[in-house]
Amino acid sequence: LKDGETAMIGGLISEDAGDSTRAVPVLGAVPVVGRAFRSKATRTSRTELVIFLTPKLIR
């Protein structure tokens, strides 16, 4: 690399997924009507880490 030029060194990609269920205590467990007192959620995330390098000459 020349002075002041930028280079990408590399990167990491991380993906994560999960499910969760929330319910009102007792009412969420009642057959048939329990669905009205529960909620389900799906979560996904993606993280990317990229490293850039820019050299500076010190004279």
C-alpha cells in the first residue's frame, strides 16, 4: 500500500435467529382461549465486521 491508500483486510459475518413466546400467567395456558393471551415473535439479526487499514508515513 502507498501512503494514504485504504485497504480492506477482511470481514466477519454473524447471523443469529430466535423465537420467543410471551403469555399472561395462567390465562395463556388455558386451552382454546389461551391464544388470545399469548404472542409469538421471531427475531433475526445479521452483523458484519469489516476492517479497513490506512497507513500514514511519519517522517
